[in-house]
Amino acid sequence: MPAPLTLEDFRADLAEFLYLRPDEVDLEENPLYAGLDSLRIVTLIERWRETGVDVTFIELAECTSFAQWWQLLSARHKGADHHAGA
């Protein structure tokens, strides 16, 4: 079973693709304005799917901040945990 995605991991993943330190990632920033192109977003999605989070490119594209991405990802992961225990 993969380790769950944490906020720290999320920030580190974003920082890697934005060429920043994790503490420099502004969660209120719009992902597209931050400089993430579609290829990087797809790569992040694949990485997060490996942690058990099922999310699509379209769902992330509809979000206007990294904070909204995190809300979606964390809700999906909690939902996966809930369903696994059922």
C-alpha cells in the first residue's frame, strides 16, 4: 500500500517542478500563472496517483489555486481510505 500524500509531500512535488524550495510555494497562487505546463501537471498527477489519489487533469484545471488542488487531493485520498475500510 502506497504512503498517503501529505501536504509536505504536495509542496515538495510542486517545488520540484517550479524550481523553488517547498517553503517558497505559495498555495494561493494560480497553477497556470506559476509556470506549470500541461506536461508537468500530467507528471504530477501520475505521481499522486501512485499515492492512491485518483484525480484528473480536467479536475485540476478547474481549480484556481494550489490550495484548491490540495483540498481536492486530500479529499480524494481520505475518500479512498474510507472506501478501503468499508
